[in-house]
Amino acid sequence: MKAVALLLSVLAGLGGILGYVLTGEVLLLALAGVGVVLASGGYVLSRGNPRRW
């Protein structure tokens, strides 16, 4: 389940960046930022103590 959430966050980041490049829409750049933050946060949390999960 963590891998799916991480993948979705990465896809949101990449999709936001690609959408911003293609359309110039700033909201898509914000989506990319949120995706990157969620992906990096999820990665850090998933590397913690596995007994917590």
C-alpha cells in the first residue's frame, strides 16, 4: 500500500511539472510541489522502524 501511495505522489509531481510546461498553468506547478513533498515524506516515513507499521 505504501508503494502505491508513493507512486501516486511521484506521478502527481511529474504530471504537475509536465502540465505546467505544456500549459503554463501555475496551479499545476503547485500540484507538482505537493506531489514531490508527499513522495519525499512518504519515502522518509517508509524507511523508519518497520515495527511501527
